Amino acid sequence: MRRNSSRKAAGRVLLYLAVLFVALVVLMPYAWMVSGSLKQTLELQSSDVMVPGMRPSWIPRRPTLENYRNVNRSVPMLTYFAHSMVISTGTMVVATALSLLAAYALSRFPFRGRDVYTVSVLATQMLPGILFLIPYYLIFTLISRRTGFPLRDTYWGMIFTYTSFALPFSIVMLRSYLNGIPLEIDEQAMIDGCTRFRALWQIVLPLATPGIAAVAIYSFIMGWNEVLFASVLTGRQTRTVAVGIMDYVTATGANWGGMMAACIIISIPVLIMFTVMQRYIVEGLVSGATKG
């Protein structure tokens, strides 16, 4: 009995050490970024690996907020921030609404080939995104020429692009979550006089809040972090922070302090979303992964 308790305690200690090690590995780049954003330019340059005899330090010798005050001076980062916020929020709203309707249909309406269709939707996630870059560019150009409705360097074009990438995984995850909600709940609501849409809106949707929250934040991060398509399909009107951060590197050198301060600032919205919706996200992802 005592031996089993000792083994359990030792296993728990090893588990904690493993979690601590993973956390340190994950947080180390972010901690270095915070440290660099508080350093003066001279200290950042002196800690460059190209300078012989200089050792980088984790703790700034003379902490300063100068990098944060100048973050918008050489690069219009606040404008890029506003562009990213509009595109990511739009992607989140559109992708969540469409994936909810599609997942509800796949979960509640049986039809021939439903499972094949679901697997086919998920299979599109296995293809590398770069395969779609040229087709998207050509399609956007063709639509603009034929209809006069521009999609390149517009909010709608980027929202459409990111929504198409977020939908497959969102539909499958939300469908798995909706499968865990008994069908009898919908039927009882309709017997009581609700329409199908009202049953979805007033009965099913509140029960599916964790799954919807997980899909929402996944879609938001999809639009916030993406670089490849944003570097080709955006311009002055819609340039995002993920691409704009590279403007701190010029032909005359790199503004590392400003870049690190900007990275800290642009990570704040995602951190806030995770903090506020953490409980729903974990519950939604776990339920989506376990319910068939």
C-alpha cells in the first residue's frame, strides 16, 4: 500500500516537472521578447551575437518604455493593428455563423454521404495552404475584372480568404459538439411551437456555447496570425500586423526594440481572448475531440 502511494507521488512529481519543462520552453521566447522590448537600443546592439565578447542578458540594465512610445513612429503599427482587428473580427463572425449552420445541418439532418462529406471537408485541411495562393490571386483578379468588385487589398477579400480556411476544422469540431446535444431537445422545442431556427437560436445555441467559443477564437487567431496570404493579397488599405511587423527591418538595419515592443502589443488581444474564454475553449475542444 505504502509502495503504491510512493509510486503515485513519484509519478506526480515527474508529471509536474515535465509540465514545468514544457512551460519554460514555450514561455522562454516570449520572456526574451518582453526583456528586449524594455532594453535601450545600445544595450540591444551590445547583446548582439555578432559582437565578440558581449553576452546577452535577460534582465535589462536600464529598463525603459521608449520602445513602446516609439512603436508607431517609423512604422504605422496602430493602422496595421486596426486592419488586423477588422479582418480577424470579421473572419470570426462570418466563420462562426457559417460553421454553426453547416454543423447543425450535418448533425441534425441525415442524408446519404453525410460522413463522406464531413471527411472530405476535413481532408482539405491536410493540403498545404501555399497550394491555394496562386488560385486565390487569379480568382480575385478575375472577379475584379469581370464584376468591378475589388477583392485584393480589401477587408472583404481577406475575410473571405480566412473564412474559407477556418471553416473545415470549425465545421467538424462544432458538429462533434452538437452531436453530444440530444436531438430530443430540438424536437421538444418544436412540439412546443418553436420553429427550427428558433429552436437552434434559443435552445441549442446556449447549450453549444463552449464549442462556439472554441470555433470563434480559432477563427480569430486564423485571421490574426496568418502571414503568407496577407503578404500577397493585402496592400496599403488592409496591411495587417503579421506582415507590417517586417517593416521594422530596413536596408539600414533592424529596429529590434520597436519590433519586440510591437510583438508584445499585438499579442495582447489574443491573450485577452484566451484569458476570458479559457474555460469555454478547453471544454469545447475536449468535447469536440471526444464526442462522435
